Amino acid sequence: MKAIGIILAGGNSKRMKELSQYRAIAAMPVAGGYRAIDFALSSMSNSHISKVAVIAQYNSFSLNEHLSSSKWWDFGRKQGGLYVYTPMITPNNRNWYQGTADSMYQNIRFLYESHEPYVVIASGDGVYKLDYNKVLDYHIAKQADITLVCTDSPAGGDLSRFGVLKTDEDGRVVEFDEKPMATELNLVSCGIYVIRRRLLIEMLEQCAEEERHDFVQDILIRHRNVKQIYAYQMDGYWSNIASVEAYYQTNMDFLKKEVRDYFFHQEPEVHSKVDDNAPAKYNPGAKIRNSLICSGNIINGEIENSMLFKKVYVGNNCVIRNSIILNDIYIGDNTVIENCIVESRSNIEANSVYKGTPDDIKIVVAKKSQYRV
């Protein structure tokens, strides 16, 4: 493909509460066996983008560990590769990344040393599958300066988390509002952009000179009436996980057959780092209804409408409903968990009761370890 890739995976969100206290949002477990960043990386790989930079910053330990080998996404080649960039303190620069534009500017050498004419920029917290070749073809056909990917606003969704926009009949963006409290705009930006590499370099250098740091505010919105900015509307499933409610609902969506079929059984595949765990074991008396149970689990209790990630032990007479149980968790006998997200490496004592509500998902952090992945 005639493009390189950049995945912005450095941010944090207070909307994630305790879930992002020990890890980057891009490293959040999703759908049992994936991390959030796997969806953007897989779309890059499946679109034959062979050179990708991941820009990380906040709590990047587990993200760096997940990306320690590029072979899982087929980036281990002589031409191209997977590069992870974190803030680098030098005698001339003592700043962490000040924003999305600044994070790319501080790694502008990656752009200078590449030769492909285009750049695909994506966020690391989206769950989707997308052929970036189609976006690039649209970008070229429209003779656009920047093309952003959008989708219809979710019914009843919180639009204050997103950039929202309006286009004219030709697809050009005529209005763009970033994280509005209230809006009548009906298209949501997916945080995916296509731009010519030389133009991106020019705009990043201009932002740095003017001490501007944000890609959306200081490039997209500021140049909306100056540059040809077009919107490509994607089909299929898309979700952003950067809040507790969105993270919970995205994982619950994978209990729907049509969503599982789309991601698990339809080409192209979503790739991830593989752990060699034993198959899940269901002991006598275990009852499972409409749930996703991953490898390495031992189940003794009753599981309903829930997702259990890897290496979870569920004790006798436990009841787990409408909940997400993350990795490496021990749940003692006679425990009840409803409408909860249980954080990784928690040790739930026997006879415990944790109950949230559908409108107020409870986050359970029990016996925190020194670090959590």
C-alpha cells in the first residue's frame, strides 16, 4: 500500500476510572482474547500497510509488553516493521507529549525517513474492521487534503466523547464540533484520518512553531475552511471504548451472534498476541448461558450473560451475571457478581457480594497487585 500507519495510543481518560489506573486504554482487554489496539493494528496489516508507528505515553508497560513482537500482526519484514515510540527526554526537549499533534511532531523523523506518499492515522481505542485501501482510494478520487472516517451517531449515545460533523452533498466536511455538550450533528468521527505525508509534516511543523499541540483542534478544525477535508462513511461495527459504559457495552456486544460472526468468522481476521493456555475446564455443576469463556479458565459456578477473559477461576456455588471478568482472577466459593467489571489480578474472597446496576456498572478491584496488565 502507498501509505504508512500511525496509531495514537498515548492518551488516558478519566471516564475509564480505575480501569486505566494501571494500563493504557489501547491495552484494555476486549472480546476475551484481544487488546483494543489489535483492531487498528489488524486493519493496518490486512490493508497491506507494512510500516506502522505506535505512539505511546501513559502507563505503557502492558502495551509495550503486548507489542514486544511484531510477528502476530505480520509486521516482521525486511521492508517496514512495527515501531513503538514513547516520549524521549533530551537536552533540547524536556516535555512529555503535549497532545496528539505534538506526539507526532516529536517523532517527525519517522515521517521524514519514510517514502510512502500517504499516512493513515488511527486511534488505539476503536473496535472495528476497516479496509484502509478503500479510504485511500476515496481520498485520492476526491483530491482531498485530509479524509476522516466517520459513522452514524449511536442511538442514545453520549456525543460529548466524540468529534461530530456535517458534510455537504459531495462529502466535504462543512461543520465540525469536538466533544460538544449538545449538538444536532449526526455523524461521529472515528478518529481515523488519511493525509499526504508531506502535508502532515508541514502542518505539524507549523503547529510546533505556533505552540499548538492537538491534531483535531489545531489542524482539522482550524483548517476546515482552508483545506479540502472530506468524510468517508464506514459500514459495519464501530465502537470507542474510552469510558466505563462504552467499554462494558462493547464487550457485551460480543455476546450477540452477529457481532461475534463479524469479528471471529468473517474475513479479514483480527490478529493478537497468542497465549498458550489450556482449554477452559467446566467442572460438574457448572452452568453457562450466553457467555464467552476464554482459555485457561476453570468454572464451577453459574455464568450468565457474561464475559470471562483468560485464566479465571470460579469457585463452587458462584453466580456471575451481566459482568466482565478480566484476566488472572480468583473468585472464591459462594460469590455473587452482577453488573460488574472485575479488574485483572483481583482475588475475590469467598462469600463476597458485588452488585451494580445496568445504569451504574460497578468496578471491582480486590487486593490490588503492584502492577496490572
